[in-house]
Amino acid sequence: MEDVLDVPDDGSQPFLLDDAEELAQLGVWSVDLVARKAYFSDGMRKLCGLTAGSTVTVALGLVHPEDRPVLDIFRARLFSPTEGVPAEVEVRDAVGERTFQIRARSDCDATGAVVRIHGTVQDVTSSREFERRAIHDRRLFVDAQQVARLGTWEWNTETGECVWSTMLYELFGVEPGTPITYTDYLSFVHPEDRAWVDMRWRELATGGRPIEAEHRVLLPDGNCRVFRCRGVVHDASRGAKILIGTCQDVTEQRSTETRMMRSSQRFLDLVAIAPVGIGLFDETEHLVDANEALCRLLELDMDRLRGRCAVELAHPSDRATSLLAAPDGHRRGDLRGDLRAGQRVLVTASGKAVYCELSVTTSVGDDGQRYWLVVFSDVTDRRRAAERLRYQATHDELTGLPGRSAINELLGQLLGGPEADSVAVLFCDVDNFKRVNDSLGHDVGDELIIALARRLERGLPPSCTPGRMSGDEYVVICSDVGEVGGVEALANRVARLLRTAVPVRGQLLRVSAAIGAAVPSGPDTTAADLLRFADAAMFNAKRQGTGRVSLANAELIHTANSQMLLEGQLRDAIANDGLVLHYQPVVGPDGTILSAEALVRWPHPERGLLGPGEFLPVAQQGDLLRELDRWVLRAALCEASSWPLLTGGVLGAGPGVGVNLAGLVPGDPEFVEIVTAAVAESDIGWDRVVLELVETSLIDLPSRSRAAMEELTDRGVRFAVDDFGTGYSSLARLKELPAQIIKIDRAFVSGVATEAADFAVVRALVDMARAMGRTCVAEGVEVESQFHVLRSFGVGAYQGWLLSRPLPAEQFRELLRNGPLEVPLGSA
């Protein structure tokens, strides 16, 4: 095959094809593989610019480089021909300006070998350009229909069949391609318009006179639109009377026209009854006319108001510029039509200041006289509301103290000023505040927080500003620590203020607070740094006991910086799946693994495998608990979805998986969505998901939280109360907790076989849970005597090192494969 490429054209012209070739822009060619001859017609040479003696290789070299792969396929087809079917390809010339269509057919000998190829080359540049233009025009036509919201139609009046354009289907809200008849069309027409619309189209069908009609249409979705339709008779020679036309959605246009027709009278009516003041001023800025609202606003009747100069309406504190000036204070000397607006202060007849938003433009009277038209919008209440909102955004809602954003703003200002070295920050955390909330309720806790805030306000020197960060945490910012005798003296003073007995609801609550103090460590210290240093010092004070004071030193600052580094590393670990989960089985009395609690671990690149006790405080301080919970939930459900099936479980289902939530709680607006997404991603059964929450988070649940839990419970999710028995009035509130599983805290389990009190409490919990249809899980089961006592109570499930310690994922899988665990035999 390759040798044939160098066979030269013999230059002969066996047929008189010149005229035909020139007329059709066509060239003829053939290759005789046996005689090793190629023939190019004169038309071929002219089309391709070939000379006598040119080879096939030369001809192929004239093809555009990008088209040579398809040409290779074309050549391969010629040497593997399909009988009676010519091969065809389109290619461009070397510069891509002309397009040629090549058609060829192969002749074979008796053995099936190709012996001759003959074909044509035709210049189809013009026809392809015409086709491209036609396609472009069609696309423009479709786009125009889209823009104009206009569709086309055709109606065969004899058969009733209609043909609609795609745009018309869209206008009527019907699936494109749906068969449509004239009767179907009439069914869309508004019932009140249907009779006369049908009559008009019948007139067109019988009289043949073009018509135009506007009518209402009821769409399938219930919306009512206005359509403008035109129709004419088209080509009666087709054997049936065919009507064609257009249909355009003109709802918005007609609505606009209606509004414009009514706008003039409406303007007059609105001016009269408008709640905003409207005034007309002449070129000398004297009031010519006003509506009743402006008279009420300024507490003056029209007789007293008419003729007053605009400057007289302004409050004495706001008369530096004319009321008719632009917001930048400038005003053109001539009356123009430009609109200007700004906020100004007016004065009423009684001397009261009124804040107004002014809109100023020009107007022309019937006599051609030009005026200033001014709209006065009273924004006094809105301004005060904005000030309240601004206050609320920067201040704590409960205590009224500056909040986190205001604290950061004030600190930033002080540290950026000339006396930055004199600034100090105290971070205060009330000792054992959680116990107050848990034992006496959140309302009492709120009253205590308010009382301590008032003590700080009254007892701090003028250079100090108290603020509330969150919960039971206060901040004191001192702008001049030298004025108060130094940072240590200030910290002790604040500690004394917060070490007090507060009367709340008829009883005295004795409280104290841990105080951490910090001053700038250098000129580059930021507000965030100073708060972080004070926070670290406060935690150091807490470690020393209640009511202690600690000052940030170099070691503490280094620890705080390390803590910040660890927080950043934890954030990266959560984002990049750098954590792992271990699983501790929850076992039935017979050893069947019913579920497993997912416990997070952190394989730190430098510090090795860290337990939650080492990094959960970091997550809490860095506000990472919610993201950590999301990661654990997603990872645990994905892992559990592939666990081996239970051998002794209910219906042979896979074991459940429990996830303890601390940052992601039912009160989160996205709680249901996050859980739903994790279940969908893992494809795990809803009934295998157990969400564990500490008891205190389930007390006084708001309605939104209860609704979220109920929605997930309806789908099959089970909620477990973790560490049950450690919160406030546990037995009394057991009935109210919206949970299906009660996990008895290890503090009671540890003494159930040795302490009479623990024995009695656990037995009461188990009996009450059973009576209320809840399942009990005993946590921290470590010795056989505990297991025997708990089993005698009828506890349904057990978790603890006696049965299995937490295991990495693969080891837990192996545990599942081995079947039920061995449980202690005998009795206590």
C-alpha cells in the first residue's frame, strides 16, 4: 500500500470532463494498484493545485495537519471495503480555508484483494458555509423566540392537529413533543375568554382574513398569563386548510402599560395620602406646597408652613448646608433633574429633633415653572432601632456588657494607641458554674451571671471595662494598669469582687472565680494574642484550685502558643482525615455484640497516638468540637456500614454504632441535615445509628431541639443519654428525656457490687428505665462481680474492659468475625 503513494499521475485525460468538473467544482482521480498508475483529472489538478506527475503522497500532503487522522481512517476503509458502499470523508486544505469532500470506491479481484481505487474530490466550501449560516440563522431564530417569549404554531383545521415550536411548549408549560390538538389549546384558554377566542379562530379558518387576539391562559401550574396571538392562512394547496401564526407572552408588558395608565392619578392620590412628607419648593428654596404628612411631621399647618425657607425647617445643629444640597454639601445653581438624597435633622414647632431621609429632584408645573420636589421620610425610629441593633450586636444580651466583638474592637484600639504598654487583660471564669446550672437550673445560673456583671460594673476603677465572652467567662480590659497599682493588684481586686455570696431566689450562692491576667509581650502583640495569654493564665489558675489568680509569664505564653499550634494541627487533621477511630463493643448478656461506641484518637506526627483527653480541651477552646463531631459521625457510619453481619443479633442486621456528640447538638440549625447527609453517604441503616448526648444537654430542651430529635427518631435513629446519673435530679427527669437508651455512668457501676448506695441507685435506674420502655447500658464494667450484679438487675447491655477495650477498626472487625464474646459465668 505504501508503494502506491509514489505512483505518478500519467497526465492523460481519457474523458472530456472539463466542463462538468468546472461546473461542479469537482475532480476525478483513480489509482491502479496493479499497473501502479495514478490518474488525476484536470479538474482535480485545478482544485488541488497539482502538476502533471504529482504523486498521491504529494496530494495527501495538501491536507490540513489536523485532518490527517481522519484521512488515515478513510484510507484504511478503502483497503477493507464494504461491498457496494463507497467511503467518504471531508478534509480541509493545508491552510484551512477550503473544504473538500472525497468519495471513493475500491475494486477487488476474485481473491478479494483491492486492485483499483477511483473517486472524486469536490470543493464543498460554499455549501458548508451556507449550511453553517443556516444553522446559525436557526439558532438566532430560536434565541429570538426565547428573548421575545414568542412561539410559533401550525393548525390543520380539518384534522384539528397542531404543531408547536419548542418555545410555545415552554410558554404553555407543556412537555415538548406532547401531541397537541386545537381542543387542547382551547382548554388552556381562560374560561371567560374561551368562547370569543374560539369564534375568532373560526373566522380565520372560514374567512381567511389575518387576525390578532389577546387572551388569558391558565397554565398547568395554576398561573394566569396574557398571550398575544396572530394567525394567517398558509398554503391551502396542501390538501387541508393550514393556519400558522405566533403566540407571545405579553403579561409583563400589559401589566406595565396598565401601571403607566394609572400612574398619573395614582401619583396625585399618593401625594395626598402618603405617610411621608412631600414638599414643593420654588427656585428661591421657599415652600410653595406640602401634603398633610409634612404638616404633621413639622407640627405646623399649611398656612404657617407656606413661604418658609428650606433652611428654617432644619434643626439649628444642621444648618451648615441647604436642605436641597447633595450629600457632599454641593448644590448646582440651576434646577436640574438629578436625584439627590441624604439624611438631615429637621426641627418641629415644639423644638423636637426629627431625623429624615431626603430625596430631592426637580418638577415642572403646568405654567412651565420649575420646582424642587422633596420627599421627607421620617427615620427617627429606624435610626434608634439601628442604634439598638448596633448595641445588641456588640453587647451581651443577658448582661448588657460589651460582647466578644466589642472587646476585640476596644483591645485593638488600645493596642494600636500610644499607651499600648499600659494595657492589661483579665480573663475570669466562675468556679463550678456548671454545678449551679445542673443543680438549680439555667434560670438561676442566668441570675447569678447578671449579679456578678453588676458587681464588676460597680466595683472596677474608671480605667477598666468589663465584658462577657460567653457562658460564665468575663473579661476586664484595663487601659492604664499603672493607675490601678499594677496588674497583680488589679487581678486580686477583681478576684475579691467575684468572691462573694450572691442572693438568688431566697438563697445565698457562694461563688469565686479563677483569674488570668496578661499584658503585651511586645509591640506586635495583638488583641487575639492578649486574650489567648490571659485565657491560658486563667486555666493555670484553675489548676491551682478555686478563686486563684495567675499572671501570664514567658512559660505560660509559650504554652499558649503551643496550644495554638496544636489547635491549628488539629484543625488540619480534621480537614484532611488525619484522625482515627477505635471501637469499644456494647455486649448483650449472652456475649452478642449489639453495637460499638466510636472513640476518636489522633495519631500526632510528633507526639504519637493522642487520646481525647489530650486534644478535646484544645478542640473546645478552638471552637472545633462541632467539626470534630461531624468528622467522627461521617467516619464511624462509613466504617460501620461494612461491618460483618451479627451472628446472634436481631434479624441478622449489622451491629449499631454509637457516636458521642458534644459540639453538634440537636439545637444546631443544621443538626438534622448533617446527620441525614452522613447516613446517606455511608448507606447505613437508620436503625443502626446511635447518637449519644450527655444528660445535661438534654435538660430543658427547646422545642426546636425536641423536634429535630423526634424527626430523626421517626426515621429509626436511637438517642442515648451518656453518663446518666451525674446530672440534676436524674431519676425525676428520666421520664422527660427524649432518648431510647440510658447509659449508666461508670461512677455508679464501679461501686455497684461493693457500695449499698450505688447498688440501690443502679437498681432503681434499671427498674425505672425498664418500666418506661428504655434500654440500659452499663458503662465501665471492669470486674466480674459488677457484671453479675448488673445482670441480676436485668441490664440489657454492657460496655467496659472486662469484655473488651477499645480496638482499632480492623481488630474490631476481627472481633465481629469471631462471633459472640465470652462473658463471666456464675453469679455474684
